[in-house]
Amino acid sequence: IAGLAPVVFDAADRLDIVSCDILNGAAVELAAVVVSVARRLDLVESVALSLTGSVLLQQAKFRTMVLDAVASRGVRVSSAVLVEAAARGALKMASALSATV
């Protein structure tokens, strides 16, 4: 499935309606997970995100769609850091949280 991502993004750039719907649905679903976790942790007023994975790192439009979808659901993203390796993202978030305690 991951191998089809470039095809879908290319088609969406050409305004293919099916590809645009696929990306919009994926962005909304990913945002729903972020919002759910933020609400559970009582972080809706300010949540810092570390974004990783090839799609979020390489597809700026999709990344913006996800962040916009999070914001439209009432969760304020205070920062969104792009991280090449997920473990580094966890360390960056832990470091940022420890600085505020």
C-alpha cells in the first residue's frame, strides 16, 4: 500500500477527485487520533507534536491538511517538529516537557 502513496499524491496534485478524497479522508482520520490523545491527556489548549514517517515528512500539503484538521477540532498545536527517526522525536518531546516542569 505504501508504494501507492506517490501515485495518489501525484494524482491529487492533478486534482483527481478520488485521490483528493483519499488524502482528505486520511488526514481527517490521522487528525482524529491526535485529537483523541490530546483530549485524553488534557492537552487541547496546547499540544506539541513530533511528526515522523515518510508521508508526513515528504508531503507538506498533506502535513498541513492534518494540522488544519487537528486545529479545526479545537486542539491547538503549539509546535510541530519534523523528525527523521521516531525515537529522536520522543526524546525531543521528553526534553521539551522536562523544561516546562
